[in-house]
Amino acid sequence: MSQVVSFGAHIADALGWPFTAVPPGQQLSFLEEIKFTVAGTAAAPSVNLAKLGVDVTTVGRVGDDTIGEFVRTTMARYGVNTEHLLVDPALQTSASLLPIRTDGSRPALHVIGANAALTEDDVPWDVVGEASVFHLGGAFILPGIDGAPMARILQRAKALGATTTVDFLMSPRPDAQELIAPALPFIDYVMPNIEEAGWLVGTEERGEIIGWLHEHGVGCTVLTLGGDGVSIAPAGAEEVVLPAYAIDVVDTTGCGDAFTAGFISGLLEGLSPAEAAERGLACGSLVATGLGSDAGIVDLAQVEEFRVAHPRLSS
């Protein structure tokens, strides 16, 4: 029986580091490292949850191609249940090219691919009915799910007794509020980064963002703030901001997904949202110290040792 069902975006990333500029014409530039990883706001949390000792089933679509085979076999090797990772016969596996700058930031070149074909019919409701947490990762890049289908999926997951968590994968778009609003009353924990949350609500003011999400039914906002840590605000309670860890950043790819995994694993243990967020911060920080979504995290004992011993940026 899986403790978590992680449903949504499955992506393969090709990362190069350190990236400074595109060479002119057909000239050659050298990098120190090129890496291929499993990524995406459903797939990457699944991998990290498995590393943390959580029994997790991943649900999504990949193509019938070598990239899809890489995603399936890599996730299975980490211990993720991939029985419901469907192979789409028509579309390629979703993939991204990520040139990583020396400060850890990166532009992204992306193919949506098989993620576009994911539908609510792909949800294995028998598995969801036995799980404690239903995580939906990839709101706004899942055209077959965004809008009314997402609301129906989350409503049914909650009716079956699962705690619901949702993360975004978005750029600014004029229909964002229209797409997500029907689903918000069925989200226990919404956990976008602060930039995405601002694009959704239309303001950079964190208090206004939190207020808008609560007014539309979200149970608890969990907003990752990059170097400023994380904001946790249950509806009807005061916001708590936890400071980030002091680390040397290599690559920020997958930090939010690692936070998601740490946060969910904490909820499964009965930790408070703030305590679960502390673990999430440690997970996200560890991933930022290496290249790719699968960097940094070894197991729960290592994460807890880091959390206790590592200095923070502020108090």
C-alpha cells in the first residue's frame, strides 16, 4: 500500500554546468558537467520521497521512447512504484534543456510532450483510496487536467480521505485564476514558489497572495521563498517564516520538488506544518548543492543530520 500518490508532470532534464554564453555560429564551448535526471513536479518528489523511505506510487505519462525508458527505469531503481506511469504511443516524453549558470539559476527550453495527454481517467482510484497523501504536481502545464478536471480529481481524493498537496509549474498567463480557482477549496496545502504565486494573484505582496489563496478555499499556504526560506500560513492563523540554510548553491533545479518531498514526509510522520517545512527546507537545500533534481539527498538520516547541524542565513 502506497503512502503517497504523486500525480502529474514527469520530465527528463538534460543539464549542463557552468553555462556562461551560447558560442557563436557552430563554435564549441566546454562545460565541466553534463547530467541527465528525472524531473518534474510529480516525478522528482516521488524520487526524493523514496529516498526518504516513503512508499510512493507515481502517476503520469511518458513517451514510447528512450527518454521515457530512462525515466521509468531510473524511478524504479530508486524504489518508486511505476506501475501507473503510462506509456503514451503518440507523444514524446516531456523533456527540458537546462544550461545552469554559475549562480545556480537557469533558463529552460521545454517540450511538454506526453504530459499534455494526461487525463483524470489516468488516476488509479484504488491506489488513491489507500494512500494518506495525494500530491498533484504541475498545475498549469497539464492541459488535460487544468481547470474543472483538477477540481474533480482533488475533490474525489479528499473524499477518499487523502490529504491533498498541489504544486505549480507555470509562467504568467491571463487565465491562471480561472483555471485554478475551482480546485482551490480542495487543496489542503498549496506550495508554489513565491514568484509563481505572485503571477497567479497579480501582486508581489506576500500578505495579499496568502489572503487571496485563503479566501478562495486553500487550507494552508506553503510558499517557498528561495534564499529567504519558506512561508507557512494555515487559514485563520498567523504566517510563520522559516529562514533558509546557508549553502553554496550549484543548481536550483528541483529544489522546490525536494522541499515538497520533505514536507510530505513530515506530514506523514504527524509533524506540524512548520516542522514539516523545516524538513522540506533541508531537502531543498541539499539538492541545491549539486547538479540536477536528484542531487544532494541520500536518506532521511542524512537530511535530519543536516537540519540539526547546518547554519541558517538568519534567525
